[in-house]
Amino acid sequence: MTALLKSVAISLTANAASLAFAAWIFDRFNITFSWYVVAAVLVTLLTVALREIVIGTVNRFARGYTIAGGLVLTALALVLTELVVPESGFYIDGWGTWIGVTLIVWAAGIAYGEVDKKAPAPRA
């Protein structure tokens, strides 16, 4: 398994688990099984793509910005996922639910980063 494929697989697992946990915890976060799979893949693709954009533009030594930026990128990925997936399949209602779901998925992303210490090397 290539390093990139392994990294994406770990990220997908973390996102899928965090979305399932958030849906279990929050009554106002509704997700159907078929759209759950699509949402997990979409959140993973968006977070990986958005992270690559940020890493390419932000100083790597700015850890505080990286952590806060990860939170913003997670929220953005969830917003974009909600825009793409029909409301009947993925819906987050209320500010408290948005904040809670974002924090859970973001925390899973942090945990994923700790597990996936050997991320793929940047392309030349």
C-alpha cells in the first residue's frame, strides 16, 4: 500500500468514525447510511485537499495557526458536504450542533494526524 493510499485510508476511517459518533450524540445531526458513506468520503477528500492548499501557503512553524486553521477547514468541509449531499441524507441543524459536530470531526483529524506520522512526501 502506498503512503498516500495509507494516509487517505486512515483519514477516511477517522472521518467515518467521527461522523458516526457525532450523529449518535447529536439529535439535530441527521445522516442516512447511504449518504453517510458519501459524506465520509467527501469530508475526507475535502479535508485532504484543503489541508494541502493551506500547507502550501502557510508557514509550517506556525503550529497555532495550523490547529486553528484545521478547525476552520473542518467546518468548511462540513459546510461543503452539507451543500452537496441532499438534506434528506445529511443535515446539521442549529449552532450548537454545528459547533459540536465540527469539534468532533476536527478532534478525529487531530488524532489521525498523530497516527499518520509518516504522511506522504510533498510533490516536487
